[in-house]
Amino acid sequence: MATFDKTSPFMLLARIHVKPGCVDQYLELARVTDAAVQASEPGMLHHTFDQDPEDPQAFVWSEVYANDAAFAAHVSNPPVQEYLEKHAELGDGFSIEVYGTVGEECRLLMESFGLPLKIFGTKLGYSRF
């Protein structure tokens, strides 16, 4: 049976809502941030920005991290910090769901942002990375 801990991959969904009239600006912000993440974060295994089919102002960042250290690198990455600052101007909603087991230090880091957060810990399964 597999063991899941701070060294395990996990998925994170960041649900975003954009202010009226700001979608085009937000899409450009997301594009710039995505390119920077791709270029600078080898621990980010999957990174997409997906639009809700029923609400054109709602989006989801779908992210797969190699491990807890990859998440810590992501949130300390300057382009990501710039993104979060600009989100405050352009967005009016931000919540996080995590699917997978994270260590205590990573959980505390996630909680430190003060955003709505729900962590679904792994009970069974496997990863092929």
C-alpha cells in the first residue's frame, strides 16, 4: 500500500471569480503568470486556467504539485506574488481545494493566506510521476 505524505504529489484547485468588466485583464494576468510558472517551477507538473461553462467570470486554476516543497516554491515565486496582488484589484472571489495529503508545514502555509481552504486527504490510491 502506498504512503502519502509531504513527498507525495497533490492536486490543488483554486476557484477564482473575476469582477465585472475585468475578464480580459484577468486573462492576460493569468497568461503572464502561467508562462512564468512554466519557466521557473519544475515542481509544477500541471498548470491550467479553466473557465466555468456557466459563468464567464468564474475560473479554476488546476495545479498538480510534485510535493509540498513545490507548493512552497510556487507561493514564494515573485510572479505568483504579483499575480495575487493584482487578483485583489481584478477578482472578487478566491478559494482553494486540495486533493491529496500534505504535511503539517504545508497545511500551515496554505492556511496562512486566510483564504477559504478545504483539504481532502488521501485514503488510498497511487501516483505515476
